Amino acid sequence: MVIKSAEFICSNTQISKLPPPVKPEYAFIGRSNVGKSSLINMLTGKKGLAKTSQTPGKTQLINHFLINDNWYIVDLPGYGYARVSKSKKEDWNKFIQTYLDKRESLQCVMVLIDSRLDPQKIDLEFCNWLGEKGLAFVLIFTKADKQSAVKTDQTVAKFKKALLTTFDEVPQCFITSSEEQLGRDEVLGFISQVNTGFEVPPYYDSPLARG
Ligand SMILES: Nc1nc2c(ncn2[C@@H]2O[C@H](COP(=O)(O)OP(=O)(O)OP(=O)(O)O)[C@@H](O)[C@H]2O)c(=O)[nH]1
Ligand SMILES: [Mg+2]
């Protein structure tokens, strides 16, 4: 897929204020600091599009980016950020869970996993939650430039094995590096393919809804 345009549309804390669900949408989520915003910038080829930071917890809102006037990338706050109070964390979890569970145009949850780490409980729990909700997801392993390809393959294999204790089959996996532009064609190719099957939810497709 060629990226012709990528623009920031809105930041939200309220589900009711999200753009109408008339275009296919992909949510990028993972632990705080895993590299979500960097990956979005790498995929779109726009360095400053999503704000990145060395301090975990940078992304605090649901951010919508419109790509090629045709589909959305959504940058979500990272989970597992220790320095947020417990009640705030619960509020966030609820908000994100509602978004993921109810968003009609959400085509796939892109779960980002740090390729340097052994399977983390919080990542596995999140994948299991997606499974319980019947939400489609893929795994994107990040920061592959930080170690050898052999080590990355080992991490991927361990994660798949851990998932197979609760899943019958493992989802599609992508290995990426935002530093080295690794995995860009693969991830965009996947999105492009899913986009072709998108249908506008019936209500929004009616003349009434279109105004
Ligand atoms: N070497 C390397 N560093 C990366 C890569 N991706 C992200 N980083 C670094 O990791 C840090 C966090 O990146 P972000 O993209 O801000 O992470 P995030 O997941 O959006 O973080 P929050 O919004 O805080 O949850 C930054 O210092 C990035 O430069 C990568 O592929 N390779
Ligand atoms: Mg971020």
C-alpha cells in the first residue's frame, strides 16, 4: 500500500465523540513504551504524526489518524503504566475495553509486544480478554533492531507457545522495527487486504444517517 496522506483527526476520552464508524479502523495497543506511536509514524512515513516519548504514559487519549482518506489508525494509551493511580487505571481500562468491544468499524486489534521480553502476564491476559470477546487481533513484535534475529524468533516462539495454552491457534505475527523500517510492507499489506472486506454498518449506510 502506498501512503498518500496521513492526518491527525481527533483525540478523545468519550466514546460518543468518536468519528462515525464508516471507515475501517485498526487499534494499536500494548504496554506503555512498547513503541505504538513510533510504529504508527513508521507505517505512515510521518515522523511527528503520533507523539512519542521515552517516558511511559505519553499517549493518554484515543487518537484517530485518517490514512489515504480511507481508513483509520487509532493510537491508544498503553496499558500497565505503573505511575497512574489504581482508580485512574481502572477508569482507563473500562474506557478502552468499551471502545474495543463496541466500536463497529474496528477491523482488527494490533497488539504490540516487546520483542526483547519473555511472555509477559499482562500481554497474555489482554490477548485472552480479546479472545473472550471474540475480537480479531494480530501480534506485532516491536524493537527488533535491539537484538539478533535469532533472539527475536525465540521470543515470538515463546509467546506463541504461551498463547496456545488458551487458544486453539495463534494469530498472525509481524516482526517490526520502527528504527529500521522493518515489517512495514507486511503490516500495511495486511491492513490493505482487510480493508477490501469492509462494509459500512447498516445504520450509517442509510440516507438518513448520511443526512
Ligand atoms: N530502537 C528502537 N527504539 C524504539 C522503537 N520503537 C520505539 N522505540 C523507542 O521506545 C520509546 C517509546 O516509544 P513510543 O512510540 O513513544 O511508545 P508508546 O508505546 O507509544 O508509549 P506510550 O504512548 O507512552 O504508551 C521511544 O524512546 C522510542 O524511540 C524501535 O523500533 N527501535
Ligand atoms: Mg504512544
